[in-house]
Amino acid sequence: EPEVTQTPSHQVTQMGQEVILRCVPISNHLYFYWYRQILGQKVEFLVSFYNNEISEKSEIFDDQFSVERPDGSNFTLKIRSTKLEDSAMYFCATLPGQGDTEAFFGQGTRLTVV
Amino acid sequence: GNSVTQMEGPVTLSEEAFLTINCTYTATGYPSLFWYVQYPGEGLQLLLKATKADDKGSNKGFEATYRKETTSFHLEKGSVQVSDSAVYFCALPAYNFNKFYFGSGTKLNVKP
């Protein structure tokens, strides 16, 4: 069964450092999303990406965040200067296209900022 | 915009008890509705879905019926097991699929 793959599974970084979280979407999926979940809390939308551009972003997704598809397959989330409050699980999700289908989620990257 | 309201947890039940987790929604049109499950330390997995009014989604003994008249999609299971202990999220997409809205999650603890 096809799946969304995220790397790394766990990343520890020092405050102020840049991190890049990687996602390999399911082949032929068209919509890509990043969500985050602070430990034990709700799932928060960060950004969606379609047709090689951001289609929507939340207020969490400020200038410190960026997304791209550097090689047409991987989908990355960059945090330029991490803060302690960026510590969370980050989930990538993908969707084949509009219609009656669900989003497929990766296993997540646990980011710990120290 | 669309939104989801989910009952607060945690919910603690004994094995073989009946489970209901309430979910109500607000939506433009009639989007598909989903229940996702998150087992400890893992990502979100689709549990079940319903694509139109009166549809019943089912999987692993769980069921939920898309009720247009009450704008609800309550999750039920007749007899829970310890292995069902997890966090359950109700969800629906935005009309343009630019995001999925998630409820706040309900943690289920099942005791032997």
C-alpha cells in the first residue's frame, strides 16, 4: 500500500538553528499539507501546497516557515530560526485530488528544540 | 468556513463496554466526513469515512453515520478492546480542499 514517508523521525536542534523536514508524497498525489501537533494537543494546520505554490497558510505559518518541492517529488518544510515553541510533531499529508477521498498522513517528525 | 466540534476527553471505559464519541460539524455543502485514529507514538490513520448524507462508514467494529439533519458524525463501537486505546479525531475538508479541519481529539483509555 502506498504511503507518505517522512524523514527524519526525530530531530533535536538548538534554538535559532534552521531545520528542514522532509516528506515523500504518494506518487501522483496533487495536494500536500503540513500539520503540527504539540504534545497531547490538537492537530494544527500549517500550510497547503498545490500546483507548485502555497494555496493556503495559517497564522502559525509566519516568515520563519517555508515550503518547497525542490526536485518535483520531495516536499519540504523549513523553519529558519527555531524557537522552543516549535517543538512538536510535524505531519505531512497528501491528497490525490479533489473529490470524496481522505488525506493520507505520514508517521510524523518529532522536532525537539533545546 | 467549515468546522468540527468534538467531545472532550479523556474517555475511560472497561473492555467490552459501548463507546460513543460525539462529533458535530458546520460545513458549506455536504463534504465527506472522516474519523482518524492516532495510536500512541504514531501518526494519523484513517479509521472510516462517509461521503454523503445517511452513509454509514465502518471499520474494525467502529461505525459512524453521516447525519445531515443533526450535522453529526458520532463514532460508535459496541464492544471496545484494550487495543482501541488511542486518540480519535473527527475531520472534514474545506470546500476547496485547501485544508482539513480536525476536531480537538478524544483520548480513549480502555481498561482490562
